[in-house]
Amino acid sequence: MDTPTNAAGRPTHAVLIIEVTESSLTYDRDHKGPLYAAAGIGEYWLINLRERCLELYRQPVPDPASFSGWSYQDRQVLLEGDRVNPLAAPDIGRVIDRLFPSI
């Protein structure tokens, strides 16, 4: 996936948004996610501190049932020990454990 850039080579559109959430989990998932999909953000990560998992959302699609008219077609839940590669930088693997603070 290519990052959209302007004539100066600067990014003009986010290709990945990462939210870290605990108390606002429902709002981030149910309100912000559909807004990001409507804006054409191809990938949205929700680092869920409550359940120590990464909710991975990809592929925005029209969705008449969503308040924004959009949602993500692909949703995965990754747990500690799993690996994730951002679509915009597939060579950069990240172990999920490194996303959470040690307790």
C-alpha cells in the first residue's frame, strides 16, 4: 500500500491510526472506528488495555447499518505473543507483547 503524498513528498493522508484505550474502549470501537473507516483510513489498531489485546481493523467498506455509513470488513483480535505487520510497512513486524506495559 502506497502512502498518499503531495508534490513535496509529504504524507497527505493517514494510512494507520493507533488508539490506546482503557476507559474509552466502547467509544473508540463503536464511534471512532466507523469515522476512521468513513475517512478512508485503511487500517485502525485499537490497543485494548483492559483485555491486553490488539483489535485490528482493516478494509473500510460501506455499511448502511453504521451511523457513519462505513465500517471495517476485516476485524481480528491478536493476543500477547502474536505478531502484527502494518499494511503500510509489511516488513516491520511487531510482537504484541511490546505494546503493553509490564505489570
